Amino acid sequence: MDLTEVYAQFKPVWDEFGKGNPEPAKALYSHRDDATLANPFGPVARGWDEVSKTLEYASSRFSDGELLRIDRIAEYATSDLVCLLDMEHWQVRVGDRPQVEPVDLRVTTTLRREDDDWKIVHRHADPITTFDPNGPLRASTG
């Protein structure tokens, strides 16, 4: 499978994820021990067992969701490894919130060639999309 085909799978996979179904995302993921996932709902998961459970938990926090658009910021590719930086734009109900709301995520995804396929080996998604000069990473002055 070439990368164009892999990228074409992202929208339907993440649409299902936004509806609470983690299974298509699990199919895109590497099932090896070095796979990692970092998301806003908990600590970093490492290894397929943890990643699988984290995908299940994170998707359970979503309902009525749809990935509206992916804006590709950067793509770095070799013959066996790809790193993507994207802005994902969603409409989704998160947790117990009463309505579907827009959610923007900053996402880094690393894919690795495994046999004849490309698999996600790392994904980090967070809602930090703009710089906050007063945010928690501000340098201490004292």
C-alpha cells in the first residue's frame, strides 16, 4: 500500500473513532511493543496492549463525531518512515457535554513500513493550537 492510500483511510477511520468505534484505528496501528500513543485523556501508552486500551478509552469519550478536515502542515518521509504534522478539525461530542462542538487538534503521526504496509507507530494529539504566553511552559522569572 502506498502512502496516498494510507492517507485516504484517515478520514473514515477517525470519523468512526469520533463516533466511539476504535476498531478501524486499531487496524491502522502497529501492534508491536514500541508503538506509542499520547492523547489528552491520559498518560502516554507504550506497546500494543496499552495503545489498544488507550484507543478504546479515548474513543469511548467521543460520540456523534466527524473529522471535518485535515490541514497538513509538514510531511517528512523516507522509504520506511514518515512523520506528519497536521491540524485536525472535528465536530464531536466529548464526554458528557450536551452538544456536538468544534474541536481542533494539533497532531503528530509517525508511520513505519511493516512488511508491505504502513502502520502508525506513534500518534500525539492535543488541543493546543495557539500559543499562550501565560501557559504552563512559560519560563520562570524567579
